[in-house]
Amino acid sequence: MSSVLDTRPVVPRSGSRRRRPPRRRLLGVDRLVAALNGAVLLVAATFTFMIVRLPWIGDMGVHAATIERLRHDLVHPGNPMVDSPTESPYYSPWTVFLALLAKATDLDTFDVLRCAAVISLPLLLSGVWHFTRTLTRHRGAPQLAVLCLLFLWGGESLLWSGFLGFFSLSLNASYPSTFAAGLGFHFLALLARALHRTSTGWAGYLGLGGLWAVTALIHQFSGVVFTFGALGVLASLRTWPARTVRLRLGAALAFGLAVLAAWPYYSFFSLIGVGGLETIHQDLYWRAKLRFTLIPIGVLALALRLRRNRRDPLVIWFLLGVVTVGAGAVLGKWSLGRAEPAVVMPAQIAAAICAVEGGRRLFRLSFGAVLAAALAVGLWAQKDALNFILREDALPKAVAESGVQSRISYTWTTPYVEYGDVLMTGPWTAQKIPGYGGYTVMAGYPDFFLPDEKQRITDTERYFAPGTPREERLAILRKYHVKWVLQWGPEGGLSGKDPALRLVKKGPNAQFLYRVAG
């Protein structure tokens, strides 16, 4: 059985002499590899500073809250954000491991998230290297693939988990999606090698099934993206697999599905067809032209690969992503936009490979020059990430005026708010407070496992609405056993002079922490 993913070294025939590349070409390759290594090391150093700063925009609060709940009760953690005994898809094998790390080391939750980033980023970089090496033997291709994944995007920064742009990773390096992406690339590489090596036994294939399931449990959208990649790898086989291989692949799939079904913290298959995700994902379609303007370079590289091989794994992966994202646009199912990495990543990897081994030397040099210019444009488009490692007075003017800020800490509330206390606060703060151990009335993020989610949102809005009677506000506080009110000065709600509230602490940015009387 043979595959396009042939990683065996070329062995010359008996009696023939292997032709060696010219010495000048070898020196050129060495210099290219050294330059690419230096660029990747510089990026890695930049991420190191970001891990220390741990900027907070996006979903950091829910991931911190997940670790908080698990470290306090590993068996019945309940909802991460609100005081409710519901299950949650955030309780994954990765977050369980991080909670065990927190319990064993007694580290602060945000230090545990730093540890998560320290583990996830090398896993991701090595995964990209591992998978790219199944597609090409060029020593510079994996490094260039990393740079393309980070910078070959568009003229506007994109911030979503599961999207591997430099700006996005600067904020979500500690997120489970980054760890899942690293696992996903290693999974694709191991699958490609297993299909090529007849020595891969039942245990190896069952391990692949388990790895696929764990990736999907950790980040469900990434699970879909890398499932498409796996289908591309399987479809790239030049001949139909032998019966033994087919049986082992079937066993791997069955074992993976069994792992998904047996996961105790949430029902994985209940996520299929879940509603309430369309509105927040519309943005993935509306601004796609600005965010993916550089991807056509990769599409050209994919077209060249298709011309050489109709079963190219990157092309098939790309087409599966295009069909899924296109279906989302036609049907108005905007959540299908989370499959966009299945469109983008194959194109980015194809561009990297094309630049180092695509055809004649003149074409490679021309394509490489265009790609280098595109990477420079992509780097400039994501310059706002510098906000996360430099002081405000040290930022270039163009970056400082972007308005992107590092995280706002709520450690000032922890001397007063105990673990498990319920706070009434607005939606923006509700995304963050649970990361410090408290609960909020409304969940700061969409939660389709929370049966009274809409009622909690309504009650929070009523509490802060200007015309709500005092008695109704007090009834809402009693309903959810609220001990604290955290509000901004002009936010509304009960007056700070109301006898039901006692001011405990004035925080930064005109925030006030009140204790609820009784």
C-alpha cells in the first residue's frame, strides 16, 4: 500500500550513484533554514512575554472559572459561571488535568493558565512541524508553515479560539483550543504515518481513535476541523487500504466514539444541533473579506498541488472546509463559520511548501518573494498584539491608538468575596468574576446547558434597568441568594445609599463593591 504522504528516504538503485545537490544550493538552503529558525525563535520569545503578562480579552474568565470549580470539586463541579448543578462542555480532559495540577501545586488559577500556555504552544509548534514533515522533506518548510499559520491572514486582526493567527494566539495561548490544535496536528501526522507503515498494530490505531476523541472533547470546533483533515489524509491514499487496515481504522473510530460517549462531565452528542450560537458567529462571515485577504496566495498553492495530485490531502481538507463554511452562509447557520480554520490552515501550509519546493527555481523565488511580502503585511495587520507585552508609554503611536488593552484584574475583590459567593453584576464583569471563585447571577457566556439562562439574563437586566422598582430589585437579589453587588458608577441598580447595600470597596475605573444587607 502506498500513499502520497510518503516519508521514506529515497534509496538509489543498486549500481547507481545518488546525485547530490550543488554545494551552492546546499549553502542557500542552510541560510534559509537558519533565517526561518531565527524568525520562529523570535516569535516564541514574544509569546513568552505574553504568557508572563497573560492578557485578558475574550474567554479567559470561563476557562479560569472551570479550573476553579474542578479544583474545589472534581466530581460534581457544577456550572462554571453560575450557582447551578448543570454540566458544561468546558470540563474536558485538559481542564481536568489543569485542575489536578492546581490541586497538587496549590498554584494560583492564573498561574495554572500560564502553565497551560507553556505546554500548549510547544505542542502546537511541534505538531505543525510533525504534520508538515509528512508532506515534504524540505528542512525549511515546517518553520515557514508556522510563520504562515501566524501571519498569512489579512488586513484586520481576528480574535477567535481555534484560529491560529498571531494576534489571536497572543490572547488565547492558554485556552484549551490551543492545546487541542497541537493535538490535532500531531493526530494528522500520526495517522498519515500509520497508514504508510504496515507495522502499526491495533494498539496504535486505538491510540489514534482516543487522540481524536480527546481533541474533540477539549475543543469541539477544533475536533470538526481536524476530522476534516483526517478525511483528507484518508482520501489521499492512492490505493484502497488492505482489509486489516480497514478493520483497524473501524476499531479506532469505534473506540473514539466510545470515549466521547463515556465522558462523564457532559454529553458530547447532545451538542449536535444545539441552538443559540448563530448570532455571536455572524461576525465570522461579515468581516471575512478583511480578515482573509492574504489567503488567495495559499489557494494558488493548493491549485498547483491539485494539478499534480487530485487526491492531495491539503486540497481535500480545504474543500471540506469550503463546503461547510459555504453551507453556513447559504443556510444562515453562522456557527458553521467556526470551520473556517479548515479553509485557512491547509492554504497556509500549502503556501509554505510551495515557496520552498514549488517547481522551478525562478517560480520558487518569485512565489517566495510574494509570500514574504504577504507575511510582512500580515505582521503589520496584527501589530496590536504589542499592547500585550509593552507598557503604554513604550508603544508605537499607531499601536497605542488601537484601543486594545491588557486584562483588568479583579484581585481587589478577593479579600472580601469568598469562593462560591453570588454577585450581581453586569454582563461584561460577569465574564471575569467567576475566574476568581465567585458566581454571578447571569452567565457571562452563552450556556446551552443552563435551563434558566434567559431568565437570569432578564433578571439581571431588570435589576440594572432605570425604572425597576426597589422591591423588585430586592426580590431578584433574594431569588439568587446574592451576597454582593459589583457595579460601575453609572450602571444603575440600587443606589449606593440604599440601606440594603453597604459599600465595602471602591475599585479601579469607578467600580464599587457593595455587601448586601442580611
